[in-house]
Amino acid sequence: GQSRWFYRVMESEEYVIPLANGDSLSVLHTGKGKDTLVFVHGFGPYPRVQWQPMVWGFGDKKSMYIVDLLSFGASTSADSLISVPRQSESILAGLDSLGVSKFHLVGHSYGGMVSAFLAGAHPERLHSLVLIDPLNRAYRPESLDSLENHLGRPIEEILLPADIEAFDLMHRISVKDVLFVPEFVKQRAIDNIYSENVEQRQGLLRAVERDAPELIASIHAYSGPTMLLWGAEDAIFPTTNGEALLADYPQGTLKIIEDCGHTPHMEKPFEALDAFKAFYADVRARK
């Protein structure tokens, strides 16, 4: 549905994979390259569209799997408190059913924390890891309190906007240079996009808050090739988080994209693609 128009220029196939606990995971596959990339989205709308610039940039040079996390896109779950480990295991179960044994993993924001957990728990499955402005264990709750005080709204209301003011705040913290969006388009997005699976998505945020101490303790370091890709002016997770996270990744590098906010793969796609291509060339050289 929501991404079909954009992937139609490339041959693609969607899989909806039933999982053991009644969940279902939707995965779209496109590209035919030798390297296998798995993309895990953040909290924004249209999960697959978030990866449009990267998918088009790689074209048929990579075999790409675009995952809809549980309670996003076409993936479903009856539960309202879905943990990061459960998201991770769901991805692996879905990839297992598709015969994908080893891959390069890419995660953004909330999907970055899911990817970091997966990499630490199952390092044998990965060729490499890229985390883009991830929700991370170096992040401190007081930073969130400060952001909420500055914006005047709880973060849950901003990430799941139900009114135009919250939509504008969400846009403001997501990108550095805010684009003009007509009011009727904002309202349509609120009515048709952000109204989907609201209870489950609110539950995801509560689950992260509930699990934070355990996650901080249980996300293991990943020793394989890793790139932390960060927007220099990320209003949600500052670049100091990236500097602190390098301690978890002995083969890690931190690439900061200037004049960019929380979504460098969308805001600065050419710079992000250059960083990806240089990183994967380096991974190949290390083999």
C-alpha cells in the first residue's frame, strides 16, 4: 500500500511472515546484489519510505530487506507492550523463514536500539552494523526531561502527534531544516498515518521506559565492523552519545554529517550514501 508507488520502479516482493506468538512480520525485498542489507526503521510514519534514498542509491547492487517492526506498517501484534528483545527476535525469525542467514544490519533511532540489541545478542548473524542516530544506552532520562520542558509537551504526544502543534514539534525535532507543509497535509497525516496502531506505539514507548535499566545492562558490545552515523544537530540524541557508544564497538567509527538533524539518511541522502559506500568498501577490504 503506502510504499508500493515508490518501489514499483524496482522489482520487489513483500512477505508477511506469521510468527509463533501470533505476531506477523512484514518484510519487503528488493535488489539482487551479492551483499545482503537489512534495514530497520525508526518511529516515524511510512517505515519503508524512510529508506527510499538508500534503496534507490544502492539500486540493484545490494539485496535489500526492509523490515516493518511489530505494530508498524504491515506488521501486526495484539500486544501493547512489545520489548526491544522481542522486536529483535521477530526480525531474526522473519529472516530465518526467508533463508537469510547472514547480513549487514542498518537501524535508525528506535530501530537502532533494536539493531544494537540484535547485534550484541547474535553477532554471528552479522557481517556489519550501521546505527543511525540510535536510541542508545548512553542517553540519559534527564536529557529527555530537558527536551520535554523546552518543547512544552510530553515526548509521547510529539512522536505520536494528534494535533497540528504536536506535528510541528515532531517535525522540528526530527530535521534541522523544517520544510513547509500545508496545514491540510499535516491534518491528513494525523488522521491517516499517526492514528494507526496508536495504543501499540504508545506501548512501545512505555516498554522502552520500563525496560531501560535492563536494556542498559543487557545490550552487549558488538566486535564486528560498525559505523555510527550521526546528524551533527540531532535535537533528540546528541553526538556526545555517539562518542560514548564507540566504547561498545572496538571496530567502530563515528561519522558525523554536518548541518543535519535526526534523520541523515533522509535529510542528507548523498552524504549518507557516500558514508555507507565507503564503510562497505572498508568492510570488504578487511575480509
